[in-house]
Amino acid sequence: MSLFESVVDRVRKNLSARCQVEPGTAVFVACSGGADSVALAYALSKASPDCKLVGVGFIDHGLRDVSLERKAAQACALRLSVEFTERRVDLPQAGNVQQEARDARYAALESMAPEGACIATGHTLTDQAETVLQRLIRGTGMRGLQGIHHRRGRWIRPLLDVSREETRALGFDFVDDPTNVTSKYSRNRLREQVLPLLLKENPRAEAAIATTANQAQAELELVDIIVSLLGDDLELSGLPTAWVHTITRWKYQDKYPELPPPRTRAISNLIDHLQAGEASRTFSIGHGLRAKADAGRLSFSTDDDSRRSVVLHGPGAYGLKNEVIKVHEGGYKPQVDEIESASVVFYDAADIVWPLTIRPLQSSDYIVPIGSDTELSARDAIRASGFSWNSKRRKNVLIDGLGRVLWVGGMGRTSIAAPTEHTVRCVVVTFPNASDLLI
């Protein structure tokens, strides 16, 4: 069996087993023009009928000249007779550029890929090893040891059993990203300095680390099931501190998987209160959330701190973060450009359930984007709209009395309670600097 045949065989096995892709499913490849993503495109083209390669997508982050990489990705699509799509994304000038670039790239690919298609990335066995090492050095628990998953939503990684050395040895035309050799990033330093030393100790070090990640994923799936079976009414008072700590963090991560860890000091105080079984007390744990400890029982809720949220009981003017939000109810008929504005939104008054609330967007929120009948998670909805999800600077949302998300800061109105030509009375909400109204 040739190397390419071996790679295709492993990709086929991953598609059905780890990626859980149904036979014949359309797959869109995120291709940077590098060895890994080019190899993935070629392997998927030979994986029929396990999947159907429908396109290759290339992202230009606008940070440097990528013309050579673009040509490599385009040539790959041409050789495989599939559609080539490219997109330029704009990144903020401040903050974590790598994270912002990743979020913008994923959002763009979500909007480029055909509806119903899986999106495949070229993450390899080597990437898996680097990811686990990086997390170990920074400090991590069992969740961090999971590394990269073969599938998350519509995103799949069929190459996780193939090393970077193998993808380069296949002989396909590719262009290396020059930033992969700079010592500016910790991953690159691990790649150039640490991993080679580990491979000297054990030539199968990458596979061994990947085995650890796979084992952690399997064991955590079991633990998640066990914790869920314990229920939300579990009393934690009197249990060992380590157990209370683990269950508390586990429940937090299960309920809010997209959020960063809660405040360390707040969690420590919360755990002490839970373990002691003391009377009801709430703790602000960051990211717009509160945790409640009541006689050893734990629950989470949105932080209704007036600095972060405001309840709109009816028409009038309301303050939030030194800004004024105006609410009007009347017979005014909005123009099309006003309906689609990100700062002024209109709703059919007959469909509005008071009170309205403006609060931080949570990963547990569900949104129905304009023009869609499908309810999406907050992260998926934002990505599908071409926006970047950054959990450290999350946007505010407007919700009604039923908990329906009516508006997302910077994105504008969702499809719920939209006015029509037959609307008699409208509720009009005006937001100042809507695209910047962040928490």
C-alpha cells in the first residue's frame, strides 16, 4: 500500500468512526495552500462514497501577502475539479491577533460552505501533539488533555491520525506559511525545539500524545454522563473539597462550554459555601454570570448587575454604561433601511412580550437569524452572520419576556417579531453606538 493509499484509508475510517459523517455527505475543505490542507483535499477526493468533496475555501486575513498560498489552494481545487472560493476578512488592530484571526476565519468559512456541508480542516497528528503539549505547559485539567476533537458541530478533522511529516511526503504542490517558522509564537517554539527532543526519546511520541488525548476524550464523555445523571439538585455539603471543586467546575463547563473559566477567588468562596451547606448566597463569577449556593445545592444564572443589564418595562429612556437606550411604542411605519439598521430595531407590538431586557449574550442563548427558520446557538448564529465570536468581549442582546433573543449588538434584529406591512403599532428600540455596545 502506498503512503497516499494509507492516508486515504485512515481518512475514510475517521470520517465514519470519529467524525461521524454519513456516507455521501458534502464536505467543504478549508485550505490554506499548505501541505496539510492540500493533502486533506486530495484524500477526501478519493474517499467517495464516504463523502463528497464539494469545494475548497481560502481565507486572506489581510496581515501579509498570501498570493502564493492562494495560488496553491486554487491549483488544488482546479486539479480536483471542485469550486474554489476565497474571502478577505478584516481584523481589529488591537487584542489577541491570533484569536481574532481564528474567529474571523471560522466565521467566514461558515458562511462560505454550502448549507448542510461539513467543513474539514487539515489538523494533523502533529497538531494534536503540539496542542496537548501547549496546554500542559500552561497548566490544564482533563478537558485540556482532550486536545483537538475529530468533530465539533459541522467541523471535522479527518487527518488527526496522519502526521505532518506524512502530508509533506505525499508530494503535492503546496506553499508554507512563513509565520510557521517565527519564534514569536509558543506553538512554533514547541514545534522547532521541544517536539524534536521528544521524538528522539520516542519516535512515536506524537502518536503517544494523541493516544492520551483520545483516551481523555473517551473518559470525559463517561464522566459527563455520570455528572448529568447526578442531576441539578445534587447536595454537595459535607463532600471532600476536591469533589465539590470538580463537580462545580464540571457543571459550569457543561452549561457554558464557550466561556473562559470563572473567577478563581469567587469559585473558591463558592466551593467553601457549598461544602459547608450554609444558607442561600450568590456569587458573581465573571462573564455576566452568578452562581448560587443554597444549602449545598448549586445553580447558575445571569448576573443582573445594573452595570451590565437593564430591564425595559415599557416606553421611555433607560441608561446602560453611560449610554441612553430609547423605547417608543406607536403607529410609526418604519422604512426598509431602518428595519435593517443595527442601531434602530422595530417590532410588531402585538408580538412583543414585556418586559424587554438587555443583558450580556450567553453561549446558552439561541437565535433565529433573519431569513432562517432554524434556531442556532449564539456562537453558530454569529459565525453564520460573518461576525467574530470573542467570549472575552461578548455583545449584548435584547430579549423579551419569553426569553426570545430579538437583537444582538452589532448584528441587528433577528427574525423574531419582525414588523410587516399590516403592523398597526410598532415597538421601536434605539441603541447608541450599537456595534460597540459590548460588556
